[in-house]
Amino acid sequence: MSDKEAEQEPTLKFTVPSPKERGFLKRQRRALVFAKKFNENRTDPESIDEMVEFLADFITVPETREGAIEALWDATQEQFEDMLDAISGVDAKPDPQSGGPSGNGS
């Protein structure tokens, strides 16, 4: 990848909430519902909009909500699946540099 391509590629960093943080079951349930729909190819436009809004709460880079939402719209399927798996407690692949979830909260 050239330097110019790297500059244009949006940065997306995701912070996995700790199970000790309030709202654990609420987050887990929503993530499981989205993951199930996503994995069964039963998504519709409204579900995708809701999933982006839900995941935007856990994006730390970009720092603004608008930037987080825009970065999510540019994310890969693997990134979405990794984020949902991380929130729902399924084995995630920590890889903050490529935009995957970070298991250590950074």
C-alpha cells in the first residue's frame, strides 16, 4: 500500500467494554441479535442502521460520533463480525491496527 493510500484509509479503533461495566447484558443481547441476523444473512437496511449506531458507541478513533459512524460505514464485514463477537463475548481476534477489536480496552 502506498503512503497516499494509507492516508486515505480511515482509521477505526474499537474498544471492547469490560464485562464489569454497567449494561453488560444489554450490550451482549443487542450484539447477539445483530450477530445472529448478520450471520444468517437476514439483515435489512434498518437493522444495519441500528447496528452502526450501536457500534459507534464503542469506537474510540475517530473521536467524534459522526466520524465513528462514517468509519463504520467504510468497515469490512470481518471488522463488523469481530466487533459484534467481542461485545457478545465470542472469541475475538484482537487487532487494533487493522480495525479489529482490542481485548485490552485500548
